[in-house]
Amino acid sequence: MARSLRDTLVVAWTIRLIDGLLSTTWRLRRYLLRRLASSLLSVCGVAVLVFLFLHIIPGDPVDNLLGEDARPQDKQELRQCLDLDQPLPVQFGRFVYSIFDGTLGYSCPDRKTTVASRVRKVMPATIALAMSAMMVALPLALLLGIGAALRANTRWDALLTAIALLGISLPSMWLGPMLLYLFYVIVPILPGPGEDTAKLRGLVLPSIMLGTHLMAMLARMTRSSMIETLSEDYIRTARAKGLPQWKVVYKHALRNALLPVITVAGMQFGALLAGAVVTEKVFARPGLGTLLLEGIAQRDYRVVQGCTLVIAGMYVAVNLLVDVLYAATDPRIRV
Amino acid sequence: MKSASSTPRPHHRLRVPHLGLGAWIGAALCLLFILVALVGPLLLKRAPTAQDLDHLLEGPSRTHLLGTDENGCDLLTQICYGARLLSGLAAAVVVLCLVVGVLVGTLAGYLGGWLDEVTMRIIDILLAFPGILLNIAVAALVPRAGLGVLIFALAVNGWVGYARVARAQTLRVREMEYVVAARALGVGPLRLVTRHILPNILSPILIQATFGAAGVVLVEASLSFLGLGPPIPYTWGALLLQGTNYFWRARHLLVVPGVAIALLVLGCNLLGDGLRDYLDPRGGRRG
């Protein structure tokens, strides 16, 4: 049921997107192509950089990973497993190959599982977390931002702005335990760290922790964007022709003011994926971040490489998608 | 009689230079931090790692104003020494990033051509990583974590923000008459950039630096929290990690560093907001 709904949504959006693209002008199409090319270039750059991670850090990578006084046969084994006994171009070739055959390489040094299979296993948890954080952040941000903009330069505005400012200033790894203390210890209504991680209940606190920073950021953006829009000529026109305040705000101002906010929200989705590293640690949740930290703790270089690559790749893809949708839907974009 | 500030003024006239209340609070918080960092360690008699084994994991008391941790180290002392460390770290990262970023950004913006193209591609690639991820990856791969590593990890992508601001601003002023005039007088590119362009693009860069400092504090806290920071037990991030580990037994251990970090970041943000409102009122909106 949920699956068919998702499929329908995907199909509907794809059709809409293709429809939008087909009805574009050649200039817009050229812009989109250029945007696509630059995204691909970014992805290639990310791949090269991730590959070079091991080599740009001074010192022998194997010594770095295992420590200098590791047993020689361990070192040899790791060296072979990481292809470090091969010349650099061969290493790079194998790395690129491992991206395209979808394995992202085998975990070193035991070679038992592919990195991709481990990533795939934990990916849904992280995506669910990021999405629910977005669902916490965006509505609240709009509420705060619009409220503050409508009452600009009053006490309400000051209060809402202060809340937003606090939101960008609180370190999330402090907020998380505090939330746990409130809703797990004092008022035990929500599950604690490591409990119910697959259920919706278990998502509540982590998404608040992850979403707060973004919420505050978007609220500030909404406020300034809304204030700017409300001072535009067409708003004055709308007011002058006698439209009621709510109609001016919701029909005329909001649509224009929200466009940049939604765009930034989309682009910050990738940042949420990265921020999940800390959140997952605080709440002992499985996910990409936990996998990354495991990889770091076990000195499993390929896992670090794979997680970084996957998160950065998704980040680029989401950014591209947002840009394309933006260009395809907003006739004012002339590039 | 109306006071001068409430009379409506035409927009184009020079405003009376005043920072808002927020900016003053922000400046006060930043100043307080610097004061704690500079003077704090001098006033305290204990070393940050000195152990008081009679008082383990104790809340605030007269001998230990902010309480002690599981080794009996005084939290106030640790916070002060941590502040000293953090101020040095933040200054180092901000200065490094600022110098590199501004140099790259102004040169790319002024000279244009392939240099600009290459710079922008590099920036694109660095921006393709969600910031903290790159910091984590760099910090994780280095064998022995230390302050230098932390600075490097933070600077790897930290300069990008400054470079982008500097480039955009350089593009803005490059064709302005005074620059064209200076060029017509035969001023060389280096002198033109340093003497004519740089002073005129400095304010957005300063604003960027204020927000950048806040970012450094938060990222340091994250990295240390993930166990990737320098092996110093009293960086603010390490204190936060320790606080999380002992949270169920001693809440002050988490509350104190958390509040300290929040106040400092709040101060930087308030100051940055205030400076932006004052220096370029119609500057780009950012979160």
C-alpha cells in the first residue's frame, strides 16, 4: 500500500518534471544541461578527492591506519586489500570500477562484505531521520518566520527572532541529551537512546534535535524574505485595490517569499544527512552516520570512503534536482 | 518634542552610526569570552588536569564553583583553559581561512579567465560535501589527532566562504569608476587589489568572519564530541562529550559546557547580525 503510493508519487513527479522540461525554451534547456554538467563534474571531483584522502595525508597510509607498531603481516594484508601495492593509476581505476559495479569495494581487512551492502542496509534509517527532521523544521520555520515578518519590529518579532537565534546557537549534541532528559527521564513519554529506533515514536526526539538548527536558519530566511516581499510594489497594489490583509499575505506575498526558502530547504537536505552523524550517536540509532563512525573506529578506510561518497553524491543530486525544479517552475529565471 | 531617532529620515541620508541592542549584547558576550580566555587561567590556582579525589562528580560548591568531573578536575578551571584553547583555535582558523579565501577570491574575481574558472570548480567540489562531513573525513584519517590537524580539518573547506564573498564583492567593485581610474593611471594588479579593492570589500568579509568564528566553535564541538578532536581533555567539545557520558549521574557536566558554547555562538551570531545591519543594510540574506 505504502509502496504503491510511493510509486505513484514518483511516477507523477517524473511526468511533471519531464513535462516541465519539454516545455522549456532552448535557453533554459542549455542552462539545465550546463547545470547537469557541472553537477557531474562535482561528483567526479568528490570521487577524486575521496580517493585522494588516503594519499594527501602525510605519512604512510597503512602506518596511519594501523599504527606504526602493528604486525608486519597485518600491514601487508591491509596494503594488499586497499590496493596500495598497486601503482596509483591502477588504484584509481579499481576505485572507479568499484563505484560503477555498485560494490564500493570490500571492507578491509576482512573482505567479507561489500561497503555498498552495508550502506544500503542502514540508508533507509538515515533518510527517514533526515526527512522527519525536515518535516519538523520547515513548517515550524514558516510559522516563526511569517509570524515575525507580519509583526516586524514589535515585541513579537523580537521574541520570535530570539527563538530563531537561539536555535542556530545551541549545539545539537547538547540539545539532544537535554531533550532526552525532559521527555525520557522527567516526563517519560518518549523512548530513550537505542529504543524503538525503527518506530515513529523513536524518531520524534532525534528529528527535533537534527531539525532545530535548520528550522532556525529557515525561520530567519523566511522572515527577511517575507519582509522584503511585503515592501514590493505589487503588494502595495494589492493593498491599494482593497484586498483584505490575509489575502494579500497568503495569496500574493507568501508564494513569492517562500520560493527561496523552499529552495534552501531542499539544498539543506544533504546537510541533514551529514548532521545525522551526531544525532545518531546521541540517540544510538543505526544509520549512515553510525556506520561512518564505526568505519572510523575500526580504521575501515573503505567504509569511511563509501559513506562520504554516498552522502556527498546524494547532496549533489538533491541540489541538482532542486535547481532543475526551480528553473522549470519559475518563469522568471532567465539564465 | 520628538527625539532625533524617531523622526523619519530619507533613506539615502547617512544614518547615525549606532549598532542595535543585539549587536552590543553580542559584542559583550564575545568580549566576556575573550576575557575568560585571557584572564581566567591567570586567576585560577589549579591546573585544568589537577585532580581532587575527595570531590568526584560533584555539583557546584564553594571550592569548585562549577563542580567537578569524574576525575575530580575542577570544571571552572577546565572551561577557562578550554576557552583559551578555543580562542586560539578560532583565531587561527579564521585568520588562515580569511587570508587564503580573500587572496584566492579577489585574484579570481579580478583577473577572471581560467584562474576564475578553476577556482570556481574547486569551490564547487568542496561545496559538494556537506561541510561537517569533510571535516570529519579529514580528522578521521589522520593518525594522531592534534590541534594542528583540527586547524587543517577546519580550514580545508573553511576558506571557501571567504573566497566566495571576496570574489562576488571584487566583481562588484571591479568596474567601478575609481578602480577603472586607478587602472588607467597605470596601477599594477597587485597594488590595485590591495590598495583599492580590498579596503572597499572588507566589511562583508568581516561579517563573514564573525559567522565563521561561530561555525568554528560548533564544528570543533562536533568533532570533539565524535571523538575526533585533539587529545586534550578540556576542549569545550571534549567537555561536552564527557558531560553526555556522565549525564545520568552529574547533570552540571553537560549543562555548563553546553551553555558556554551556546552563549559564545550566540554572541558571534548577534555581533555578526548587528554588523551586517550596520555595514551593509541590504546585504544578502543568509540564515
